[in-house]
Amino acid sequence: MDYLQIVGPTKLSGSVDISGAKNAALPLIAMTLLAKNEVTINNLPNVVDIKTLVKLLSNLGATVDLKKETVKIDTCCLTNTKATYDIVKTMRASILVLGPLLSRFGHCEVSLPGGCAIGQRPIDLHLKALEQMGAEISIEAGYVLAKAPDGLKGAHIVFDKITVTGTANIVMAAALAKGKTIITNAALEPEVVQLCEVLKGAGISIDGIGSSELTIYGTDRRLVEIEPFEIIPDRIEAGTYMCAAAITNSEVTINKIRPEHLEAVSSKLEQMGFTLDVKPSSITVKPTKSIKAVDIITQEFPAFPTDMQAQFLTLCTQADGVSLIEERLFENRFMHVSELQRLGADIKLKGNSATVIGKVKLVGADVMATDLRASSALVLAAMVAKGTTNVHRIYHLDRGYVELEKKLQKLGANIKRLKE
């Protein structure tokens, strides 16, 4: 098993290019199940989760040609509609095949999902919505068994809470359904917006893209032709490198991004005293004389993202004063706190809030990654800690970051990947 060894403290400088967004790529790969042609997807991030979903499609009978940042997927001749446990257990995004498989074939079996242990992320909302569209659903032996022999039918879906994967799943289901589907309280995330835009480009009539109410007119099981497209930049990867610049108080330029997707992150860094030079496709973070404490509440887009909470919590250990971070989306997303405390962080937890007291001097130690974003937070902490920090269980990190250690090495970090 691999681990990362980081020696700090360190300064960074230079620029880093951001890869395609994993969270946009996953539903778009699942979307190829709706296509009658071979679909070409560019700017694909080379991370484990992408390979897992591509493998799942291969197991269903799709023809897949994956080369670096491009994949060609042809689902015309699928032979199987069962997404098995051995693949789905490693990644909860596998549930994204449920909507498109059911709407296309009228039946499927999908194993209940796995993924990061950051709290309850039930798929009840997905299943309830599909039932409203006429599906018969049961859960047997750890599998979701879904049937809609006459195809799915348009319905008015009102999500009780905002769900990104739920919105994506029902958008894909509605694309091949019969009639009009309205989704109220839809997720606004850029990743959902791109899914809708690609489907619209393929001829699916979708109104309200980018708003909380989507109206989709289905094709009644007629497959669509999808033109080649490029995955949007990963706003969470970009935000992580912005935090890397901030925590080391260095000047770093983050390239190949969409600044409008990072406004909540940029705003918090500015509140902490950093100056940002924003260009159409890049942001340069500049050092500050004093890092100020800040209060953060995680919420759905366009508010502050839960996927940046761990990185900012770590940054707050180096701020002057007391920062309060409230996690409103996942109840178990402070598992990185105990590992940061091993490095010397002064953090107090109460319910869904963390009080971070800064500025503290961190000291290197052995720490263990507990989930994807916590992994990157520990790397950030290690870059300002005195001495050597070993970050173990970085398979979490490899699920969502492309060559993190190589990109940080290029910026000047003393970091290397080693074998246990």
C-alpha cells in the first residue's frame, strides 16, 4: 500500500494545471447508456473512480477505449443490466447507472453503493422519484431491483432535500421517459448543469438548466446521438490548490479553471486576508501579512462546498484567532480532526461544528486518511508542519486527485510517494 511522506515547513511557487472534474465525469459516463452512438469524452481525470465506473460499463457489455484523458464508450450492444457488488462497493457514484439503465431497458439490478464513510447518503430520494415515474422497486440481498416493463413515465418530482446524484439520476431517467418530468428542488451544482447541457445538445428538451426547477421532455425510449464533449475543470481540486497556496502563504497560480465555479471559496480566502488575481481561466493566490480567522457554513452550491470543508479547517489552524466551521450536509465529516490533532492542531468538536483555535505550530507525525477530502487536508497540514509527516491510506486520495504529489513537487513541496 502506498503512503505519502512530506517534509515541512515549505514554501510553494509557480503554477498548477487543474484536471477535469471527477464529479462531472461520473454522471456523464453513466449518461452514455442513453446514446445510440459511440460517445467521446475528453479532459477526463485519471483517477480511480473513473476507472471503476468505466469497468462497470464494460461489465454491462459496453465497448470502452480509455486512453489518458479521453474515453470512447459504445453502449449500443449491452448484454447485461446488473451492476454487481464487487464494483459498486468501492464507489457510491455507481448508483448513477440506475436511472439510465431502467429508463432504457425497463429493468435493472444495481448493488447498494459504497464509497467514503462520511455519513448517511441514502438513495431513498432516487428510489422514491423512480417509483413516482412508474417503476416497481424492491431491495433484495443488497441489490436494488427495478422494473418498468412499459417504460418510465414523466412525473412531478419534488426532492425533500437537495441531492446532486439524485438530480443527475432522475434527469437521465427522464430523458428516455414518456412525457414531461418536472424536478423541483434540483441541485444547482456545475456538474449537474453540464449533464443537462450535454443532453440538451443531444436533442433532449430541457428547460430551467442552472435553476432549482428542471423540466425534461422524454423521448419514450428513443436513444440519442451525443457529440464529443469535454469535462469541466474540477473546482474542488482547484480549491485544494488555492488552500495549498494559502496555508504555505505562497504565491501560486491555478490554471485551467472556471473562476465562477469558485466564488464561495475565493470569497472566504479574501476574508482571510489573501489577495486573488482573477483572470478568465486562472486565479493567482498572493501571500498575506496575517491570516485572519473565518466562520464557514457548508451548504449546497453556490454556497460553500462541503468538499472544501476539511481543507479550510486545516487552513484555519494557521489563522490568527478562533474560526468556527459548521458542517450542515454530512454528519460524520470531521473524522480528519483527530488526525490533525496528532499534528498539534487545537480543534474542539461539538455536534456538527468545529472550533479551530489558531495560530498553532504543527509538528510532523504519522496520520491516516479517512476519506477523499480529509486526505488532501492532511497533506496541506503536513506542508506547514515541522519535520516529517507520513500520510497513510492514500488510496482515498487516488480516488479523486490526479497526481497530487507530482503537482505539489512541481510547486516546490518536499513530498514523495512510498510503499509501506
